[in-house]
Amino acid sequence: MSGSNIVNANLDKWAAQRLAGVQGVATITAAKAAAQAKALPQSESWKDHTRDARKGLYGKASKEGTNITVELGHRVSYGVSLELANDCKHAVLEKTLNSLRQEFLSSVKQIMESKI
């Protein structure tokens, strides 16, 4: 194997390791986001009459190529209405994801700067 092939193989390995690490952080963040959103007191969220909306909150991480996405959402059909009602005063999705942003970015930075 030539020198450039070795370098390219090492770069591919480095990129794959980093991508796997970031995907792991995204999976953990998605689970934390769902748990945190479900645990918000009603004073900070919409009024939960049936508990269906709260139970239907989910977090998911997905990977498409080199893009990794953290998703937090509602499984109930009226979830969008809950988030947008009253000028978004009691919205939980954006508030929850924003509260985890620094932790997520810090973890990703650690992965990208690691020397493994």
C-alpha cells in the first residue's frame, strides 16, 4: 500500500470513528430530551388533560450519510397545536432542545478533538 493510500485509509478510519461518536451523543441527547420534555411540570408546558400528549413525546436520532439529526416531537395529531397555542408560551420542544444544546455541542467538540 502506498503512502497516500495509508493516509487516506487513516483519514477514513478517523472520520468513521468521529461520526460514530457523534451519532452516539445524538442518541443519548434524543433520549434525554424526550425524558426532560415529559418531566416538565404543567406550569411550564401545556395543560395535559389526558396525559396522551405527554406520553406521546419522543426523541430520536437519525443518520443520513454524514448528517446526524436529533428530533424531538409529538406522536399525537394535535401536538403542533399544543406547541403553537398562546404564542408558544407553553411550547416544550424548542425549550427542551435549547436546554441541551451546550451539553450536546461540548460533547461533539470533545469527540472531534479526541486523539483516538
